Amino acid sequence: MLVRGETKQDNYIFISETINNSFNFQRYSLACSIMDVLPTPTTTATNNKLFIKQLSSSYVLYGVNLLLMVLVTPFLLDRLGAEPYGIWLLCQNIATYFNLFNLGFLSNAIAQYATNTPDNTQARNQLFSTLFFSLVLFCSVSFPAYWYIHEHFDTLFKISTVHVLMAKNVFSVVYIAFVTLFLASTFDMILYYVLGKVITKNLIEIIRLLVLNGGYVAIILWGGEVFHIAVFYLIIQLIVLICLYVFAKRGVKLQLSFTHFNVALFKSFFKPGFNFLLLNLANMVIFAGDNIMISALIGVEQLVLFSLSFKLSDIAIRLINKIVDVKSPQMIHYIKAKEYGLLKTTFNKLIYWSLGLSFIAMVLIALFGKMALNFWLGDKYLIDNTVIVLFAIFVMVNSLYYVCWIFLNLTGQHTRLSYVVFIEIGLNIILSVIWSNSFGLIGIALGTLIASLLTSSWFAYWECKKYFKSHQANNRPLPDEQGA
């Protein structure tokens, strides 16, 4: 469940678990510097103003999310119980894996838009229609996988007999929600990457979170259960889908039509999309794979303890990663303008800031994490301090990887990394399974951390250094009036 990147999919159910994303890259507009939808960053003042606005809106959103988590999570845990709560988390994790059925098309469409799509309505409609109808096709392909898991839910996972029927029903609703979000990713891409509506999207998210959490509490107070919460969640996601479509249609004069579907473009997505798919798969295994293994090997109730142990590290990771997210549009501008000197300066600053902040977070969580969680949740949940410390170390490991991961995706240099993270998947699973037999949750957390340290963390940074070395001759001098 260790997060390598936030996703656009709403995995803030109960506002408590890091079940995110999976559409990869980040939910911020790269197009603000591609299409002049927003002013192109040219001066320090302009850079800082844009950076502060985007970062502030993102932190307001996360602040609301964090406040709701603190207030609502203990209430839901006490009222629902550990296993029903764990079933909800498990269904969300499984749904995350269904995003692999996009075959990397969404990430590739973003890259195609940034580099190869002409700035005209016809070309955009062709790209968006091809993407949308491809996702419709992939949804139909995902149904057999859903049906198999649904029919074998009680044999695949350790769940009490009394909760099996409820778990299957919840999973069915979550799958429908997945289809909704899967198709909505096209419109979400337009809102972020084409229109640059960062603040607008964050406002939608804030309203959605408030309505969802208010609804969850009301449902529980009125005697509802996890299934009713799932249905309410689905209804809200359908409303969000409609809102995103309206914004996309108005913003770019979107015309979704099968007549705009381009077979040649569809075929061209497969090869580069495969490398994005490998990265997406690795990210999901790393942050959702642990949850699946815990549910299958140890039990759903232990999944709750594992998730709660990661909570403080999750908060630190998300806060630090916001800085990288907001800097992404500026890095895209430097890449397209071939301003490699400015690009390198920005990259290095992000590395220094991320490592510095993550080191502080690591020390604080390692020293005071267990105390903070006990104060928040009480003594009802026996959380192992060793697991908390391992997650604290992962904060720093993730901060280095995340900057490099975003950079390699933006520059299109992700191919070799995709192969390495696939090795990480195997190593992560092997170590976690072996050590879980002897050390339980500690073994699973340690397996994930060691696998990352031995593979992707150092390799991603090395790939970034190779990129700058190959472009060293093209580095331009850094103007005094420009900042990173």
C-alpha cells in the first residue's frame, strides 16, 4: 500500500487509506505551459505566483481531507468494526488493479497531447474520442475478471462467513464505481492537462469530500452499513462524472463521437502504452499489493492495522509530493523550450527540498508516530512501532523516487525504469510472502522497503542523471532574471 504517486481515482473512501491512483502522472495541468492557457513562466515573480496559487489550493484540499480523516475515521472504525472496514479497503484495492485494463493508454494519451497533438479542435477531439472509446472497450474486457473475483471472493480472501455476501455486494458496487471513474479519466485529463483548471478541480474535490464524509456519518447514524456507504459513494461519483464532462465539453468544445475514433492512433498507443502499463502495475503492486497479500495470507482485520500504521507516513508523503506536482507544468515548459539548464536547476531543487522535508518527517514519525496514533485512535488498535518506523524510512525513500519518477515520465525516459520496477514487483512479493510467515506485518513492510531500495529508488535517480549528462552540451546559461 506504499504510495508512489497520487491518482485521480477517488480512493479517499472513509478518508483514511492511501488507495490512489492509478492513472499516474499527477492531477495537475501540464498544459498550462503547453498551450498558453495560463501564462508561460518567464520570470521569478511569475513562477512564484503560479507556484504559490497551485500549491496553496492543493494544500487547502489536503487540509480538508486531513481534517475529515481525523474526525471521521475513528467514528467509522468503531461503528463498522474492523472486518467490515477491512472489506471496504480490500474492495477498493482490487478496483485499483482494474485500472490496468487501460493498458497504459491514458498515460500515453497525456504524453501524446504534450508532444505530438496539434493545437486545434479536430486533433484534440480525435485524441480524446480515441482514448474514450478505447476505455469503453477495455471496460468490457475487465468484466470477466470482476465476475471471477466476485464468485470466488470467499476462497480468495480470509473473510468471516457471515460477511461473505456483504463483501460480494460491496465489491459489485465498487466495480460499477470503477467503470464510472475509468471513463471519467478522459474528462479529468482535459480539466488538468489541457485547461489547467487546478483550482477548479480542487474545489470540486473539496465539495465531494465534504458531501461524501457527511453522507457516510449520516448513513451510519441512521443504521446503515458498508453496502449503503458504497452505494452512496457510487452516486456521488456519477455526479462528479457529469460535472467533469460538462467542464471538458465547454472548455475544449469536446465532441465525443465514434467518427473521430482513429484506428491508426489507437494502434500507435499500444507500444509506448505497454511501458506505462508496467509502471502503473508496479505502482499498484507496491501500494496495493501489500493490502491484497495481507487479506489473503493474514486476514482482513490485520489490513486495518497495517493501513493505520502507514497513516502518518502517508500524510507526510502526500504533503511533500504536492511540491513536485505543482512544479510539473514548469518542467514541461523547460523541456519543450530545451532549457536544460533551468530544468536541471528545478530538478535539483526538488530533490533537495524533498529529501530535506522527508528526513524531518522520518525522524518525527519514528520518534512520536505511535504516540500520535494512540492519541488519535485510542488503545483499541495494537499498532507495532516497528512497522511505523519502517514506514517512516519509506517516506525518505519515496521522496527521492517520486521526483525522479515524475521527471522520467515527463521527459518520456520511462522505458528502462518500467523494466526495473517490474523486477521490484517480483522481489517485493517474494520477500513479503517469505517474511510474513515469520514476522507478520513487519515482514510485509520490510519486504516492500528492501525491494524498493535494491531496485527502483537508486535506478530512477541514475536515469535522471544520465538524461542531464546527455543534454549537457545543450544546456543554456541560467538568466539572472529567471528562477527555477
